[in-house]
Amino acid sequence: MTSMNSPELGRRAHNESVILEAAERVFACHGYRGASVQAIAEAAGLPKSNVLYYVGSKRKLYVALLERMMARWNAMLDDIGEDDDPGEVLEGFIRSKMRLTRKHPQGSRLFAAEVLQGAPFLQEYLHGELREWVRSRARVFERWTAKGLMDPVDPVWLIFLIWSATQHYADFEAQILGITDQSALGESDYRAITDFLCHVILKGCGVRPPSDIDSKRHFQDIQGKELT
């Protein structure tokens, strides 16, 4: 067996990235049933045979996109511990999620559409890997509460709240733009929304927000944790 050289690896990585981005747009627009490998290939500017070679099947591509979106969202909380500051962690999580909402709105809509259909392609993931991930984060939150660093809020509902509040601005963008009479949300809008969510959620948890200096350093660190 011969291994691929660097140019081949680079070309493969590039093509896989192009296919994933194209598929995200097509699936978000048409759903799983309405999307086709041919439509994804056309959106990617590649032959259909190339798409199948790189991703295997439409189903595998679809599930990979959904799991990639969850991995992006939750990377910020992957390595938290009870010795971390809850203010820094929660504010960092909210700001990270809002940046990803703005950067990857189609991925958020794709995930929302899948869940609204009963999550037929994600049952194993939801009942296995994601359930354990939520439980392990919840245990850290509970230890913070036991130390008096955080009010006794239900940690699972808190995670749901942060997920839903941040994803709302992608999934319900048409509603938001209609009510606010805007054609698009700009950088200043996202900054104001993010500050609002940090203030309300941290205050509701009885958590002290990080200082400006610590916050700036922390947010620079977490940007490296977010998956591209």
C-alpha cells in the first residue's frame, strides 16, 4: 500500500472542505430528502463521483455535518473543571456560540431542521455521546454550586437555555429581521445581543462576570478552542 503524499493530502482536505460547505447549504435549504448528491456536487463544483469518493454516501455526509456542528458548538466546554471560574466559562461559552451562530448560520438551521423532524439520523448520538457530554458538564456545574460559586440552577436546563438562546439568531433570522426592520444583523447587533445574553444568563445563575482584563485574555484563549 502506498501512502498519499502532501499534495494529494492537501487536495483531499480541500475537496472535503468544499463538499462539506456545499452540502451544508444544500441540506439546510432542501432538507435530507429534498437534497441530492448531484445537487451537492453541482454546488461544490465537482463531479458526483468525486463527492461519493470523498464522503461515501449522502447519509454519511449528512450525519457528519450534524456532528461537526455540535462539536463546534460544544468545544468551549470540552475541558472545563471544577477549579475553573464559572463566570469565565459561561461567558466564554455564550460568546463562542454567538460567534459560531454568525459564522455558520446554515449549520445551525440544518441541525434545527433535523431535530424538528424527530432527529431520525441522530438518535444514537443524542442518546449516547451527547447525553454523556451534557451529564459530565452538569456535574461540573453542580460542584460550582456546592462551592457557593453559582446559584442552584438546573445545569441541564442551563445548557439547553444557552444552546437555544444563541442559536435563535440563526434559526429564526427571518423573524428577527422582520420585527426589527433590518436586512441583516451587523457586527454591532451581534455585540449587543451577546452582551445582553451574558448579562441576563450570568445574573440569573448568580455568577459574577469576569473582569474586563481577565475576560479579554480568556476570550482570546477560547477562540483557539473553537473548531473551524
